[in-house]
Amino acid sequence: MMSTTAPDLSCTVDDVAAIIRARTKDKSGNEIGTFNADTRPTDVQCQQAIAHAVVMVHTKVGYVGDSCAGLGKGVVALGAAAEIERSYFPEQSRSDRSIYLYLVTEYDKALDGLAACVMGNLPGDDPNVPGDTGLRYGTLEATSGTVNDHYTGKQWPLVS
């Protein structure tokens, strides 16, 4: 029986800190290795970024089941790290002095991987199924050529 309660995708403050360790400095400039009350952002502010990232992940991919929850937490950590870069260090995120663009790129790739996991389209590893490709089901977005041509003005009504 499948659970109807989605697993908690919230990663830890330490998970986010592991991605952007250089941002875990205290007021004296010492690298702490995690976020706490003396860092900018604080641990509470990092938790807010994590909460925002959880909402965004569910908005993008919907329900995330137990089998994809670990990957989901990693995606949330990347999203929270990107939000911290953009919101706490905006002057640097608009230049080459920040890893913001790298984080966003990695977040987008990881989000695509999570979406594939949720749809069941990741390579399988079931030893009882020879040649298990893991490709199960999904949704193919397809637009009728006639419909597309109509709405782009290439067909109907015919203009002479």
C-alpha cells in the first residue's frame, strides 16, 4: 500500500552548509562549517531558505515518494544554497564572485533528475528483472501539428 503522506524533503542546515561552506563565517571571519546564530545568514534564516526550497520542489515535481526522497533532499539543499547566495550576497551573485550561477545550474539538473525519479524513469537496479531499464511511465508533451499551425497563423483560415 502506497503512503499518501509525502516524506519530509527538508534537508538540514548542515546539508546546505556543506554546499556553501564559505558562507558559514562568523562575525570575526572564522569559518564555522555550519550556520548558527553568529553567521550570516543565521541557522534560522537558513531554515527559512530550506522551507522555501521544499515548496518550490513540490511545486515543480508534485508528490515525491519515499524512493525519491533522498534525491529530493539534495535538490532542496541546492535550492536553499542558491537562495542564500542570491538574497544574502546579491552584489556578488551578479558577478563572477559567487557560485550562484553554478548552484542554479546544478539545481536545475538535479530537479530534472528528481522529476525523472518521480515519474519512474530512472535506470532500474532490480536484480530480479533482466535488462531492467527502469523506464516505466511518464507524460509525453505533444502538440498536434494542425493545432500548432492554426494558433501560429500558418493554417486556417486560409489567406489568399
